[in-house]
Amino acid sequence: MSKLVAPHGGKGLVCSLLEGAAREAELKKAAGLKKVEISARVRGDLIMMGIGGFSPLDSFMTKADWKSVCDKFTLADGTFWPVPVVLDTNDDSVKVGDEIALVFKDETYATMKVTEKYALTDDEKKWECEKIFKGVGEDSADDKFWKVALEDHPGVKMVMAQGKFNLAGPVKVLSEGGYPERYPGVYMRPADLRAKLDEKGWGTVAALQLRNPMHRSHEYLAKIAVEVCDGVVIHSLIGNLKPGDIPAEVRVPCIDKLVELYFVKDNIIQAGYPLDMRYAGPREALLHALFRQNFGMNRLIVGRDHAGVGDFYGMFEAQDIFDQIPVTGNPAKDLLTQPLKIDWTFYCKKCDGMASLRTCPHGKEDRVILSGTKLRKMLSDGSDIPDHFGREEVLDMLRKYYASLTEKVEVKMQAAASGSKM
Amino acid sequence: MSKLVAPHGGKGLVCSLLEGAAREAELKKAAGLKKVEISARVRGDLIMMGIGGFSPLDSFMTKADWKSVCDKFTLADGTFWPVPVVLDTNDDSVKVGDEIALVFKDETYATMKVTEKYALTDDEKKWECEKIFKGVGEDSADDKFWKVALEDHPGVKMVMAQGKFNLAGPVKVLSEGGYPERYPGVYMRPADLRAKLDEKGWGTVAALQLRNPMHRSHEYLAKIAVEVCDGVVIHSLIGNLKPGDIPAEVRVPCIDKLVELYFVKDNIIQAGYPLDMRYAGPREALLHALFRQNFGMNRLIVGRDHAGVGDFYGMFEAQDIFDQIPVTGNPAKDLLTQPLKIDWTFYCKKCDGMASLRTCPHGKEDRVILSGTKLRKMLSDGSDIPDHFGREEVLDMLRKYYASLTEKVEVKMQAAASGSKM
């Protein structure tokens, strides 16, 4: 019998993906339906609804759901849900009762029966952004937030740029977006990962959310979890990030190398999930916990500034929010996956090993800490990374990635230069 | 409101210690009572019953309790209890109904109303030893066990050397054995420690059981717990150990030094408890968890060979037993404090820090591991301890202790030599 946590919502895994003949038939039908273009974010949400990652969701949200999620952290029926999952469009010709095909870059990802169509005014979108992306820290006062959010917050920009209407209704998903082919053995549906966890006999399973390369600070988070759980899943985002971030194609082999050389393989699994980042900080940490529950993990490691961007959230808001969300006592409605809260981690020379602000009493001068910006610069220009920051084998792979970027730029510049000579 | 775990047994802290005028009066009365000599183990048990460390116990065990504890891990009334707490004597003149004074080295520790007197035959004592001290590993086959236990197992020797009779009955405790004076600020009653934990607002509190000096492997155990709990209590045995072990007078200042230099003080407390070691391995790990519950801790760190001696127990039997004990579902009967199971820990050169068998994939040659025997030898003869094994500041204190022992021996030998000349 499985020892794993039950999927969210009390209905088992709710998967809207069609396969085989059913999928073929639906694709044929879709060819004759009205096409609605979807955003990359909606594409990720669709795949998650397809494979059960968003259980119990099988539809884009109604206005009542949207409002309740923003306001109360629950769907209209009282089931916990932290962020809107909505389908937006500018196409006013779509009507309630229509069946439509949802298309991204010429590929049909789903069909959908439209059960509700509603507009969100700019004021409503702003209200959503404040609820979802503003955080609760002192620095998040409305004026300050709006002064920078429209420029600097990718999640806010995405919501404010949404189409005029939202369409609600159940979906039939027809594609997993090429992820199974691009990340064989790493992309896993919830049912696949659950089978793997069951095979290992695990019950207490922690997820390490990753969207950046894995350095020793992340390795340490995973290793603390390995000590206190049956096992850990390094569960990387393989969907879309903001420009300049390191793509999953580079991150996944780095994790493979790290696991190979620095982990006991029995206690760790690498897997990836097909969602885009929303950069919703605390709210997104809750979403990360929710879909981990569907994937079979009952703990989510939440460190410093989880799912954050810039200075929009307090360092540990994403930990604190887990103590502030509504709890009904009904396991079919509540979030069951709990946070494993860990403080800022780093190598400390006096400690002679990895430590965190909870364990290390020493000074800044003893700690090996690099900002993401500084690290990127050092990797790009090939300078030495301070000792103990990362594993050499992984840093080498990242150096090669940055070198290849530079080559591409140089080739382009040369091409441009020789072009201008002609 | 306190967030701490409730004391064991559902009756709050059950303390049999008298203080002030009540104590004076009882001491006067005791002077006129029949005196029964007690062992050092019984003295420790009495103090624990005095201060509430053994809640809900306020009496030495009846035969029914003794049998049920050995057989079923519960008192006769179904309350969880893992090891016998009995008062033995060879004095056949004591009768049921007597009031007696319990005396250790001329100090009256308690008075007791005798409610039951029962003999334990040698066969019954052997049965107890097999139940309590034998462990469950393959190496524990009866023959093998008895071939060595009478020679090499201090707990077995203690039980087999017990008096012919056990006396049951409620006690009034009159002394804390000088512990408050010897370990000011470290010796704490359960109520004292609970007050301190409440003051910090902690709810999830882990105990690190210690009876040896604290090296980096123990420091690492504590630091893992600091990462995942509200706080950690380094809770040392300040009672009696087997000959050759390092006394608490030396260990306590070593821990102070370690906490001062290598911990964040807010997250760690040092305290001591007045019990003797029984060396009952898995059974004693359960007792360690039980009285930690009374002291306000809901997690007990259980590492390798907890409360073991020689090769009597399997390396992780003391972890496994927590999954094998009876659970009624009634929190007033069950053990509530849970184990925080951590594997064998050590420094690993390739890991470049502390690690455990669950996190380190490297070889023996990369790990800094010393047996207790080897370490004692190195400290005694002043040779260099391998890098990363301990903290220099602590090792220095231990070197000084061993040097002082050698001096004492030399002084004695010189005295003996000059004596023989006369």
C-alpha cells in the first residue's frame, strides 16, 4: 500500500489528458473548431491539468473561483487554491457554449467547452496583482509596489497584459508540449513519479524546487532533507523562466552530475515539471506545495525568497504564509503538503562546512556568499569562483555554457561586421 | 499558551519531591524509620520521580507493572513504559504496610510506603535481562548473549546483582542529590526547562542525548535538528556512567565552549538530567524519549547505537524500535515524543563538510572516523587528532583532563614507590 500523501482535493489524480485513439479523434475534431491563441503560461497550466499536476482542477477558473482564490486562498467550493489559473483572450467572438481549440505556436494543446465568459477590468487585474504578487512586507505599500511592478515584475506584467476576457470551462488536453521527448527520464507525470516513490517505499518525501543551477547551498538544503525524510526529489522547473536565466537544458545535466558525484543515489531522485514561473513569491510557494502533493511529496523545502523576483517579497514571507492560510480540517479541502523551512544557507570557513543563519554564529567575512549577478559575471568572464561555493564539476559545465553564449554573440557580431563591410 | 508537548501519562508533571517545611518534617519522621540502602541506579530513578522526569510514575513498580513493562512495553494500566523502575533489597525484615527510609551513602533520599513485596527468581531476572538488554539483532541469540552479558554488560550485571526482593509503593522524595549545586544553570527540573522553552516560544523541540564529549559528529546531529525544529536542547546525562567514561564535570564545560563558539545561542540550550546509564540500547532510547516528553521536548535525536554498549545491539535497533512499540491512539497512554532518526555522521573530505551515510557516496578513505578507544588513546598520549574530527578548543580541554589523570596516577605511583623504600 502506498505511504504517499493523497493528491489534493480528495478525488485522486484528476487528469484531463487524452491519449491514443481518443486523442486522435479529439485532434480531428479540434481541426474544425474555432482557434484561440494561448500564452506560454496557459500552455503550462494546461499540461499540468492534463497530467494531474493541478488536481482537482479540470477547468479554467470561473469568475467566482478567481475572486475566491485571490481573496480567500480557496476555490469557490472551499478547496484550497493559492493562485488564479485562468484562460484569457481578446477574441470577443467566442461565446458561452462554444467548443474551442486552444493553440500555442500552431500546435493544438486542448479543446475546451466554454461555460463562462467574463471580463476583468484593469482595476480588477490590479486588485489581483496586489493580492497575488504584492507580498505582505512593509516595503510592499501600494504606491511603492506600483511604481516598479509594471516595469520590473514579470508576473504583474503578464497579468496586466492579459486579454480582455477570461474563458472558463473544462478542458481536454491533447499535448504535453514535447517535454517527454526533451527530458526523457526527468519529465515525469504525477502518476509516474508516484509509482517511482512507491517502488522505493517512501512516505515522507521532500521536494527541492529548483529553477537555477544547483550550487552547494541548494545541495545542503537537499541533504538536510535527506537526513530527516525517507527521500528527496530534486524537482526542477523545466518550463519557461525570465530572460537571462539558465535554461533547463543546461541545469538538468548539472544536477545529474551533482547527484552522481555527491549524493547517495538511493535517497534522491531528479524530476522536472512543465510549468512556467509566475514569480508570485509566497503565493507561488503555496502552489509549489500544492502540486508537489499531487506528485506524491508531502514536504516542500522553502528557503530564502522562494519564487521571488527582485525585492518584491520579504526574505521569509514564503515560509510564513504557510501559517496564515485557511485550514478547514477536511483533508479533501486543505493543503496537506507542509513546508520544510530552512534559513539562508552558505559555506562558512569557521564552521568548516555548510551552515545556515540558524546554525552559524560567525561573521560575514567567514561566509562564502555570491549574488546571482556576480556569479553570472564570474562564470561568463571565466574568473575563479571562490572555494567551496560550488562543485568544480558543475561549475565547469556552467562555464562552458556561458562560453558558448559568448561564441554565439561573437559569431553574430562577426556576421554583422562582415555584412556591413559588403 | 505553551506550545510544548504534554507530559507523559496525561496527568501533567507528577512530582514526588517535598520541599521546605514539608521536607523538613518528613526528614524528621524518616530519622525514626527503618532504613533501606539503595543502589546508585535507584537513587537516580528517585530523583527523576521527585522532579517529574518520570511522570506519571510516583511509585516503584509492582510485579504486575514489572512484568507488563518487560512483556508489553506498558504499565499494568496500559500506559507506555519501556524499562523496569524497581526498588530491590536483600532486607527480608521489611513488610507490606511498613514505612521505610531510602538511604544512599548515609543520605536519606526518600520515604516510602511499602504496598507490595515480591521476589524475583534468577530465572525471572534472566527473563527481564533478555527482554530489556538483549536487542533483537541476529547476534543476540540467547546463548551468545549469556556467554558475554554477565561479564561485559553493565546493565545485565546490575539486574543480576539486585537484592532478592523488590518493594513497590509510592515515594516522597527528599533530595536532589546535590545536582542543583554541582551543575547550576545546567541541572534543570522538567518544570524549569519547560518554562525556559515556553519563554522562547518553542513548540517543536529536539533533545540531543549526550553521555560522551561532544565532537563534530554530535554537533552535526544537533545542527540538523536546529534546521528543522524550533530549537534544540543538548540534554546530557549528569548521572553515573561506566568506569573510564568522561565525567559530566568535564563534559559540561566542553559543551559550553562549543555552544559559545559554534552555535547560534538563540537556538540551543544546554541542560542535564540526573539519571544513570542503564545501557539498555533500544529500550533505553524509548526511556530517553519518554522523559524528554516530560522535560518538554517532542523529538529525540536517535543516531547510531543509541544507549548501546559493546556489540550488544544492532547499529540502528534503537531507531527501529520506535516503529514496533504499541500505540493505543490515546495520547494519555502513548509515547508522544518521536525519534529524529539520523544515520552515522562524520566529516568527509570529498563532501568538504559533515555528512552521513545517507548523504555521502564516498569511500572510507575520505571519511574522518575515530573509535572512542583510539580517540582516548590519542588524547591521553597527546598525539594530534585528525583534522575536522573535533573543535580544537574542545579537544584542548579534553587533553588537559587526560593530562590531569596521568598526573594523578604518577603522583600515586611516586607515593607508592617512596613508601616501598621506607
